[in-house]
Amino acid sequence: MSLLPGNIHQTTGTSETEAESASSAESALGAKELYRTLVLAREIEAVERAIIARGEGHFHIAGAGHESSAALADFLTPADWLACHYRDRALMLARGLPPRAFFDALFGNDASTSQGRQMNVMHSSRALNMMSMPVSVGNNLLPAVGAASVIKDQPDAPLVYASVGDGGVQQGDFFEAVGEAVRSHLPVLFLVQNNGYALSTTTLGKTFFSLPNGEAEEFLGLPIHRFDGVDVLASRELFGKLTKHIRHTRGPAIALMRVERLGSHSNADDQTLYRTAEDLAENARFRDPIPHLREQLIDLGIADSDLLAIESEAKDHARAEAELARTAAMPKLCLESREPLHADYLQRDEYRGQVTTQAVTMRDAIRDSLLDALQRDSTVKLLGEDIEDPKGDVFGVCKGLSTQFPGRVVNSALAECSIMGLTIGQALAGARPVAFIQFADFLPLVQNLYHNELASMFWRTAGEWRCPVVLMVSCGGYRGGTGPFHTQTMEAMLAHSPGVDIVMPSTAADAAGLLNAALRSPRPTVFLYPKNLINDSTRVTSPDIAKHWVPVARSRTVREGSDVTLVGWGNTVPICEESATLLEDLGVSAEVIDLRSISPWDEAAVLASVRRTKRLIVTHEDNRFAGVGAEVASQIAEAAGEPVQIRRVTRPDAFAPFNLANQLAMLPSAEKIVTAAAEMIGLKISWQSDDDGDGEIETITAMGVGASDDTINLVEWLVQEGEAVTPDQVIAIFEAEKAAAELFSPCHAVVEKVIVAEGESVRIGEPLIELRRTESSAKSASQQIIKRRPILLESKQSPATELSVKPVANATIRLTAIAAAHGHEKVTNEQLLERFNFPDKDSAEIIKMTGIESRNWATSDQTMLGLASEAVEKLFAGIEDTIDQVDLVICATTTPDKGTPSLAMRVLHQLAPERECPGYDISAACSGYLYGLQAAHDFLQTRPKGRVLLITAEMLSRVIDPEDYNTAILFGDGATATLIKADASDSNGNEPGLRMESPVISGRGESGEYLRVPLMGSSEAIAMHGKQVFHDAVSRMATTLREACAKQNLELNDLDVIIPHQANQRILRALGKRMRLDHAKIWENIHLYGNTSSCSIPICLAENWDKLPDNGGKIALVAFGGGFTFGAALLHS
């Protein structure tokens, strides 16, 4: 057949004379430059193979023989888009990708376009509109067509180049991509590079163009333009005609380029195993486009010496670029797969509507949110099955939108893969697409493109490309007429792909807020909405939908409680609420948290709740095994730092049946949650049914005919009050949106009360009629399972007694002054080594191990009382307050020299013998200062104008083992005194010092196996298991600091100063790295004083009191100590 059918010539208007003129006018210089590109591509390939042979590289893929696609470049404009094939090396060079990019990618260095993340043969360039190449064969095709749908009507008639091998056209994506391009008439040039092999498998007679009965001339109505890629100049002529045709018609074309693969598929392949030596030799001799082009250039008058110079230059250029790439810096490991959220997103306050009589259901909230997005952003596009009017989506969430925005709200083909791939391409081309998958059960159909393209795009391109697709998916059970493949939620499968936000609302307010946020996020989002809740009239919101805002990763505490934490999302949230109500009747206080955001999730909020309640139940509809509940449970167990009880209430690892009664029996329920909570708490309960059969009132509620029905109209009652009815008797006629239907009696009964009059409309789920049963009978399988209520039989625990102290309104707690005292002897590393006789050690080693250069030790005439009193005297010497005004004295110490009296009371006696106030010591090791702050905070909440004196005092030098090098070098002696005051009348922060938030403290029991400090005067000494303490210290301080920040809605980066317990410089540095903190924010003075246990934080604070940030500064204190104890506190300047 001819290379171009006549209609193409007619469309382009090119006569034979004009063609001859164009051919004769072909610039020899242009052909020469094309030769330069092809030769450079071949030399790059040769250098790559040499690098791999030396063991410096790992992977190479052959492009030799495929270079003729580079001839297309002369006909492309900057506005065109490319979805390249992995053998398109020459075309990528011709498009403008620098030669070094291939070597940067090969070495995986920091200069590569993916910063070493993407496989080296898969390139991309946002500046060149060269889409990130996928590894999965054919994955580039649907996104390419999606991009074409965005650029079709742009100026200069841009097109999209989508290339694939002859093996790749066997993928379903190819058929869907060409089908969509034909159906929507999109400007796509599909180039099939036919080398006859799908790796080692021959493709002759096995493709759309090569059928078992011969060669095809067209596909889906598109002519197949065949040409020989060995002839580069002829290929160039055809590319020119095809691009001109596409720009003119704005429709697609298919070109089939016959090429030879002159090398093995990759360096991991050996084609001599499946190709004959004769075949390979003949192809190398006759089917190589570069020698063929060289002969043509000679015929065009290009001197052989010029071509030799090009070839020599290409070799030198390739080698030089490779050497630059070889010595380039290596990339840092990047574990962040999501694009950071912008400031406007993060700074916007959550808004969930207000109390109003104009109630909006979840379905309408979703539709109004989409409407707002379409109105304010012209790049928003909706694509899905049945979303255009009059259907407006199977659940009606798009009703009316296509009428208002024709061409932007579009029905897709019945092909989920197309929906996913097309919207990915639309997003890459600058649109804000919203993709609709009718049921979560169909998500496995899109898993390839979802996981390998959508989720990975930002990470694999080092942030060069973003793909903010919002994927709308209905999900969940608890509804009749569904069954195994219309009830799943699939959130665990979705969340297993890094890089995508996964959300699931349980209310109309959260649906609007989460969707509004997703439609402004730079990240892809899966918006799962429970179809059982979309018309729920009890979970509505106000009509100001555009104002709603719920950011990702933020949960909502639906109900506060103290005994058990219930965590759910979607359909399980109202079940948790019902469970909490039932538990309340048993005397159990349950906290309910709606996670809302599944990935990322609000670990801090759940952790804070569980630390209070000590019990967690996570419930979800997805499978139990490897469900999100397992992840929540494990992360909380790891981070809690204390014993907590955890249970999961989930769907068993089985499919949900169509039979509604069986479906409800297998899904999470209030009965299952309450039973689990009772077992955790130690309650023995039984369940009692309210269904006593005869005489029971049966309330019949409105139900729709279709999934999108939210109201029905009661047309006619066929019964009246007092009339007897029988099972399956028709009692009423009603109309839904699409059809009329009959209402049946479920049992033998008498009509007790008609609630809705004829002609009235009523929402789905609202009561229509009450029947009084006249016979005991089982309910039909179509009815809901009988509700039961728990009865308490026995409690194995005593109810907890809380101290009910009413806090002072608007009380502010402030650290107003601080002072420190030290041991009088300054001991350098050199002096210590000499004193304890460690001849094989030196000061440099101590500094390397610990960061310590010196420490202060108490002299023989110093006592604990004297050292503590010295600090207190320094404190009051510099302020107007006196110790006689103090209302409480707290002393934190790890080294008390007496059991009683406490050091706190002895200091009070020494310095204010007439003063009467409470005082006590606390033993919380290195966390003692934070434990003391917590005690002071709680005390002052109930005492306006109150004052607390917090002392820390340590003489660790007197309990060290002089023969234990690892501990002898660490510790120093010191004492501090801090005045903490409350002023309930001053909410403006005018008091001097630092305002303190309520500290976060916790602990995990430890026998002393890993860290112990003996009583002073005993024969024992400090003992420590360094590695275990190091690990726990870094982990617990990180977790506790995050929790303290989360409690105040702060991010770690919001902190200006962090003062950790000065345990060991290695711990401080590890903490900074773990939390990705700017090390300049972490204050250290361990080099001067060593580890002074509870004194280390206040010593550092006192030493830098005048250097603290100005008004508005945020200072964090964080510690880990023996016991184990840990805590954190936030201060504001």
C-alpha cells in the first residue's frame, strides 16, 4: 500500500510538484545536523555500554536502529508534548535533552532529572513538555491522550507524540488510548516502532497491524501509515506530512515505523539466544539507519571529511559528558513522596459549616463543592461514567453540572483504566481533573496507573511534575442491593501507594471541607465517600459549601471520653458514636475520633487520646488482614511509650454477601465494638433485644428505587389506620426520581399511624408509617438486623475517681525567673583521665563520643542542701519576689542525700523558716524538670497569683564508678531554681518571662536493667546500657516533642529554639536528624557542664535567658530519663 493515502494529500494540499520542490529544497545542512544527532545518540549508547562493562553502571537499553524517530523533531513546536518510547534516545536529543542527561541518569547522580530515583532509561523534562517515561510498557499512552484533550484547542495547534513498541501495542492501554483519541478526535500522533520483537517474542501476526490473516490497513478507522525507519530522510518527509495533517484536522494518526533492533533488548538480555547469527549480521549490514543516512549525505554533496569530523566530535562529546556525570555529586535519599502543601493551604482555618435550618446532605455537599470548583477554576474538568445529565452520576453527585459546564463535565468510556490514565495526562498538562470511579470495587482495574504513575509522579521526577488528580470513589456497605463487588472500601490498597492523599468523610461538612481542600491541593487525592451516608439527613451541613475547609491529615474528635478511644472513618464513625452512647449506659466514657484522613493520618491526635484512655479500638469496613487499622494499631503501640490495650473491629477476611442480613452481620457494628470495649475494661455484659415480637411497633422508612434517590413522593396509601395487613401486602405507591414503586408490609400487623400524607415528599430514611405487629415472626432477610442493648452483669474494676478541680478562667502560667549554681570544681577531660587513670584514652575521644570538654563537680565541702540553696538565693537576689511568697516548693533530684525530710522542705526551712506551704521531691531522673513543670502548671491552674518554686539539684559525681569509663566521663553536678507564676487576670502576656503550655509527660516502666542511679552513700554506682538508652532517648524525645507540638497545632518547623536534655551530643545530633530539624535551633551547652540530669535543661535555659527570641518566639524543652521517663513542654516568649 502507499505510505500515505490520497485523502492525506488532499487534506494537506500538497501536489507532486510541490513535493518535488520541497524535496529539492531540502537543506543539506539540516540533514547534516540530523546526522549529528543520530551519531551522538549512537555514541552515547556505546559509552553507556562501556561504563556498564567497567562495573560503574547497572542498566542500559538498546536504541540502535530506532534513531529515525529523531526526524520528527524538525516538525515539533515548543507547545507540542512528547510521551516517548524508551528507545527514543535520538528523538530526545533532537528535542533538546542535553547529552549529559543520559549519563547523569545512568550514574543516578544528583544532577539527573529524577535525582537518582527513576530508572536511568526513563527520562523527562517539564521544560521540553517531555512527559516522565513509565517503566510499565504502554503506560505512557493514556496520559498522552489525556494531555491531548487539554491542549487540543490551544493556539498554534499543538499535538502529542505517543510512541510505543510493537510489543507494547498488545497492552490494553493501547487499544483504549487509540479508541479515546478517535472517539474524542484528539491531536495525537501514535508512532509504533516495529522491530518485530517483544523482547524475545516475535510479534508477526500478533498485533493490530499484523494479523494472523495478513497486514491491516487501518485501525479503528485510522489509516496505518507504514514506512521504513532505515531511510531517515523518507521518514522525515512522512513525519512532516503527518504533523501537518494532525495540526490541520486536530485528529489522531497512526504511523508504523519498521526498524531493526541492532542490539540486545538490554544489557540483561542476549539476543543471540533467540536470533540467528545470519539475521543479526544482515541487519547490521543493511538495516542500520546511520550508514544509510551517511550515504545519502554524500549524495547530497556533504564532504566525507565533514562527516568524519561529526563522528569524531560525537565520540569526544559523549566521553566528556560521561566523565562530568561520573564525578557529579550523589543524591541524598528522599523519603518524601508527597509535594509539600503551600502556605495558603496550611494557614487556612478549618470550617465545617454552622447550625442552620437549611440542611445540605453529603450528596449535595459534594455536588456543590464540585460546582464551586468549576466556577472558580477554568482548568477543572470532570471525567467519569454516567456523570453527564440527565443521570448526573449513579449517586447524583454531578447532577446539573454538565448542563452548566458542557465540555468540562464529560462521560467517559466504560473503561476505568481510561478514566485514570486520561486524567493523569490532563493533570500533567496543567488541568485540575476530577476522575470518577463508580465503586471502590473497580479500583483494582486502575491499580497499575494509580500506583505506578499517579502516586509516583512527584517523587520519581524530583518534584518537576505534579499530578493533582482528585479521584472520586463511592464505597462501603450497609446497604441493600450491593453484594461482594459493590461494598468494598479498598483504602488499605490505596494507602499502600506512597504519594497520594486518601480521605473518607462521614458527614456532609467533612465531605465539603475535604473535597474543597483536595481541589486546591498540589497533590493527588483519593476521595472515598460512603454511599450509605450520602443521603443521611442526620449528618448534614450548612449551605455555605464553598467556605468549608478541612485540611488533610487532621482528625476530628467527635466525642470526648476518658476510658477508651474509638477510631473510625466513613461508615464506621456513626457506629462508633452509637457505641459510645451504649457504653455510656454501662458507665464507660468513650472518646470517638473520626480519622477523616487515612493517609496521611493524624497520629498525634490519636496518640494523645490513647495516652489518656490507655485503650484503643480501631474499626473499619476493609479487610482485617493488612488493613489500615493494623497500621494505626502498630504505630500507636510503637509510639505510646506505655502499656495500652488495642483491638480491631473490622470486616473479616471474606467478601461481603449480597444477603443484607448476612452482610450486616459480618461488618463492624456497635454490638461488636461495645463487646470489645467491655472485654478490655473488664465488664461482663449480656445483650437484650428490644424485639419482643407480638405488639412491637414496626416503623417503615422511605427507601429509594435507585442509588441516587434522596427523596420520594408518597402518591397513594392503600391502607388506613386500624386496618390489618399481611406480609408482602402492598400498602402504598410512591414515586422516586426515575420510577414509581410499591411499598410492602413486612409482617402481620395493624396500621398504628400514617405519618406522611399523600402527595408529600420525604427524604430517604425518614419514617412513613407505623405498624403494630400482631404475630411473632422473624423479620424478612431484607430488613435490618434487630438492635440490641447491653446489660451490665459484673464489673471487675472500680470506677476511676478524678480530682475535680475547676481551673482558673484564662489563667496564664509563666516562668518568670531562673538561676543556676554549679559544683565548685571545674574538671577538664585531661584532669578526669589523669584522676581516674585511663591511660589509653584522650580528651579528643571523649569529645567525639559525648561532646563534653569539661564538667563541674561538687567539692568536698558542698552538700545537696547547700548547692540547692545557692541556686535559690541567686534566683531571688535578682528579682522583687521573695521566697516568703512561694505557695509550693518542688524539688526534682536523682541523687537525694536523705529520704526525709525532702530536699524541698529543707531548702524552705533554711531560707524561709517561718514560711508554711506544701513542698515535696520528685524522682523522674533527667525528665525531672519537665515533670516539675507539669506539677507546677496543674497546681497554678487553680490558684490565681500563685507562685511555685521549682528546684533541681544533682550530685552525680558522688555516685559514678571511677572504673567505668563510659559513665565516669559523662556526669556533672549542679542545681537550678525557677520561679513559676500564675496570673489569671492577665491574658495579654504582659508578665515578664516565658508563657508555658501544659507539658506533655509520660513514662514506660523499667527495672533498672538499662539505667540506674543508686542512693547516695551506697556501695553501688551509676550503671547504664548505652546503646539501648541511646535508641530509646532519641525515639521518645522525638515522639514526645511531636505530640507537644500537635497539642498546640504547631509543626516542628514552627519552633525557634529547642532545648533538649543535655545527655550526650550524639543523642542531640541524632534527634535533630531524625526530626529533620535545623541544628542551629537546637541549643547545646553539654561541652561545658556534661550531663547534669534534671539540671541540664534549666542550666541551658538560665545561661541563655537573655538570648531567647523576642515576643512570639516558640521554645521547646524535651527530655528522656531513667525510669524510663520522658516529656516535653512548649514556652512562648
